[in-house]
Amino acid sequence: MYQIKPLIMTDKKIISISPSLFNKIEQRIQNPQTGFSTADEYVEYVLTELFEEYDENETSEEESKQIQEELKKLGYI
């Protein structure tokens, strides 16, 4: 397994990924248009985007109740 090594040890943690996944990342960042110079930068960007998207899609308990009420009014529940 390849390890993605952090640039600053105090601010980052080390993770391990499979060689095949690492190779895919390396191939992707070889394109200068991506703007990434290291696999670390790419992985951090992708994970940040993923978590931001996930956080945006979460509904609060109040929103869930409102959705349930609307579905009941429409006869779906």
C-alpha cells in the first residue's frame, strides 16, 4: 500500500490507500489543468467536497417533520 504523506506532520494525519487507487490519483493529477501537484492535495480536495455536499444534504429534525406533514396532507403517508 502507498501512504499519502502529509506536508506538515503536526497539522495532518497519514492514511493508507491501495496501490491501484493511488495510481489512479497519480494519473488524474498528471493533467496540469487539474491544478493539483500532489496526491495529498487531490485527496484532501475530493474529501472536503464530499463532506460539504453531504452536510448540505442533511435535513434538520424540524425540516423532516415539515416534510412528513406535507406528505400527509398530500395523502402520501
